[in-house]
Amino acid sequence: YRYKSGRSGEGARISIGANARQISLHVAALVGPDEYLVESFADRLAGGRAGRSCVRFSKLAALDLEALRDLLAAAAELPPPGLVGTTEL
């Protein structure tokens, strides 16, 4: 990650969190300067609630697993968000 202040560091591209009610899958990947990858998959992720960079669901069985696989494969191919639109690849 890189903040506008210049501070930078490393973070996970994909992370998962869980609590008593839901599971959250966070995907740090952009498909354009202002569009997160998860947003572009929102219509395919029925059974879950897609935000900008997070998919929340209560049961894995509720999600379209093919769409989830495609999302994760696409995330692996894209540059980290801090490098979108730069030449640092």
C-alpha cells in the first residue's frame, strides 16, 4: 500500500475474516483507477453482499463457487492497487 503522504508498506492481496454472523473475503485489486475487482464481479456473486473490495456471506454454499474462483484468479493476475496507473510493475 502507499498513502498520499508517501508512507508505504506491504499488505495482503487476499484476506479473510469471520465473526459469528458472516465471513468477509477482502480482495485488494483494481481493474481501473477507480474500480475495485470485487465491484466488477458484484453481479456474479449472488448469495453474498459485494462492496468495493469485500464480499460478505454467511455460508460458502450460498456463493457461486465458479464466480469466486474467477474472482481469485483475476486478483492473482492484477497489479496491487498502489501500482495501478504507474510504471512500477
